[in-house]
Amino acid sequence: MTDVQETTDATAVAREVAAGVPTGLLIGGGQRTASDGGTFDVHNPVDGSVLATVANGTRDDAQAAVDAAGDAAAAWAATPPRKRSEVLSRAYHLMIERADWFAKLITAENGKVFSDARGEVVYAAEFLRWYAEEAVRIPGSLQTAPGGANKILVEHRPIGIAILVTPWNFPAAMATRKIGPALAAGCTMVLKPASDTPLTALAIGALFEEAGLPAGVLNVLPSRSSGAVVEQMVRDPRSRKLSFTGSTEVGVKLMQLAAESVVNTSMELGGNAPFVVFDDADLDEAVAGAMIAKMRNGGEACTAANRFYVQSGIAAEFSGRLADAMGALRTGDGLDPEVQLGPMVNETARDDIARLVEAAKEDGATVLTGGTAPDGAGWFYPATVLGDVPEQARILQEEIFGPVAPVVTFETEDDAVRLANGTPFGLVSYVYTRDIGRGLRVSERIESGMVGLNRGLVSDPAAPFGGMKESGIGREGGAEGLLEYMESQYIAVAW
């Protein structure tokens, strides 16, 4: 790891970008202060300095946001699909035009490097373009009942007010992945962003206002009291959808809350992705894919490769090559274009990563590169590769959410599948082999909602994103993502 770079100029840019974001609650088409006047600070992960101070929403503000969504619901549901599509399309073009500005904002409050942030902005915008297209293709069907007595007419209608709860690691993409289909379906909504990264969500809210979205259709509610404000909104009988991206632990609690009012839920929860490399894999491709699957977003992604299972014949060479690649990454402020790894989002995240690495050392793992947090300001942790990791090591049982790659050796295909499935999570998996038959066979045996076969990146707005087991319920993206915000209605017709 190289030394952390000087950040004075970059942090000045971060403050300047953050200063261009509205910092009040976006409710009913206008900015307002919190009902009790409360605020909270947003910090720059590079040095812990304050980027901005935003309104801290309360239960009363949450109720006001649902009221605003309720007031706008009937008119937005009745808006022709083409007009909904045009709003989404305008928002797409605005986001693309301002991609660099949005990327700097994301880097400022999240810490990820600029190239990752800009990639996120393009990805986030693509959800708006995709659902602009899907808005005019809402499906329906008509058929004759088997007994011939009537026709079966099936329509899809907006599910109602949607409560959207998003994480800090992809503050733009996780917002648009929910906003896009909700708007296309004809739903109004309240977006509750993570308190570490509320600025991007507020900027997206302002962008939609500029794109012509009617007041109250999208409300944005930053708050440090996440549990209280989400509970207030979900308990309102007009709220019919809860979409959450975050930890399984929190997701379980939200599902319990939603069950009390029979609120429809979509849950994109934790991951513990295996990255399986067979002896016959193209090593150059496998290492390149590992760098994408592990180091995209600095490892702070639910899709990040978390457990590396490498067949014994190439384990040493793969580990060495991966250590060389990760050890060469330049660390510092992500706004510096030469930096390849920024800080973690906050001090707790950095300390959790350090705890897992220390536990792996105690379990017998060998540090091939990295392994120790640098001194100085900011919440940095170096790119780290661990070799000789035992199958039962603690680091393999938890989602690392950082730039650490533990490598475990396996012998047979059955071993690889057993190890890959040895977790309650099943979001995404990665498999590298030149044998396409083996690749597809193993992919079908692995218990995960998505598989990257000889690819280190699986996410696509046109594909259904979601997991099995404790990694979630429902799908985002693709045609499936639109139907998550719609109810099927059957009308029995005779003529």
C-alpha cells in the first residue's frame, strides 16, 4: 500500500460540491426544516470534517411526508404512462449531463473513488432510462375462462404509497433502483436515505423537481432516527409498499413491522458472496474479475466477493497475483483522479474490518498484503489479501464490507459447491472456469439469486437483482422490478 495522499485541495472541492445541495426535508414539493428544528452533520470520510448540516426528520415529519404522498397519489396514478415516462426520461438526461457533479458529491460523502462514483451515477441513471421505457409497457391479459362462462381480464395497478429505505454504499443507484419503477408504476413515495449519505438523495429529489415531477410524488426524509420515522410511515394505512436495502438483521425487523399491517415488502439484504476459481480458469481473467468483484466501491458492496475459494492447483499463483494487484492500489482521497482506493464510509466500518482481519490472523491466516490500518486522519483500510484461511475462519462467516480478500483452497467440484453454499446468505456468486458445462452446472447448484460466470460484475438495470435465503425477498431491476410496485387485479367479464 502506498501512503495516504495529501487531501487539502480535494477536501475543498468536496465542501464546494456539498454546498450546492439543498439540506432541508423535501416534503410536498418544498424544502422545510425539521418539526423540532433538529439537524445532523454529514462527514467527509477522508478526514472526518463536516461537509454539510441537514434537517433531522422526526415522526411528525414522517407523517407529513406520507400525507404529501397521499395527497399526490390519485393524480399521479391517473397520469398517462407516457407522461410518467417523459418525467423519468428527463431525469435520466439531467443526471447524465451532471454525471461528474453527482460523482464528486457521492465521493465527498461516501468516500469511494471518483471513477467508482461516476460509474455509479451512470448505473443509477440507467434505471431511470429503463423504467422510462417500461412505464409504457405495463402488462395486462385477457383470456377465456376454462369453463367458458366468462372472460378473465387481468390488469396491473399501482400498489400505493411506497416507503423506500436506502443504504449509504450506493446512495444514487439504490435510490433510483427504487424510485424508477415506483414512478413508472404510478406510485407516490417517501425516500428515507442513509444518514451517512443524505446529500445525494436530496440532490436527486431536486433533480426530479426540475424534471417536472409533481409536488408530493417524491418526498425525501433524511433522519438519524431511522427506526422511528420508518415505523411511523409503515404504520400509516395508506402506505402499502416497503422497499428496503440493508442488513438482514434490520430487514427482519422491518418485515415484522410490515406484517402487522400486511404491507408488501421487497428486501435486498446481506450477502456473503463466494468467488470460485477452478484449476482450468484463465488466471488473467480470474484475477481481473476478482479485482472488480472485490474492489468495486472499495469492497463496500453487498455484491462484493467475500470468500475466495480457489482449487489447489492454482491457489498459490492466484493468491500471489491478487496480492500484487491489490497491493499496488494507490490509497487516498477519492477526488484525486490518481487514487484507486478511498476511505471506508465511517470509523465503525473501518474498525469492523480491522476486527475481522485480526480474527483471521488468530485463526491462522497469512497476510499476503495489507492487513493493518494506517495512522493518521480518515477512515482508511488498505487492500488486503489473506492466504491459508481455514474453512471455519470467522472472517468467512460475516460480510466483510471492505477491501479484504480471504483465500481458501479446495480440491473437488463438490467441495466448491459445499463451501459456496455454506452460509445463510445467497445474493450473488462468482464462478471462473474454461469449461462452460462445469460453469453452468456449478451455477445451477449454487444457492444464490445471481451468478457471475466468468464475470466479476453482474448488476444490470434490465436484469432482476435479488437473492435467495436470508439475502432477501423480491427483485429489483428488469420487468420484475416494475411489478414489485403493482397489484394484479382480476375482473371477471361476460359479454
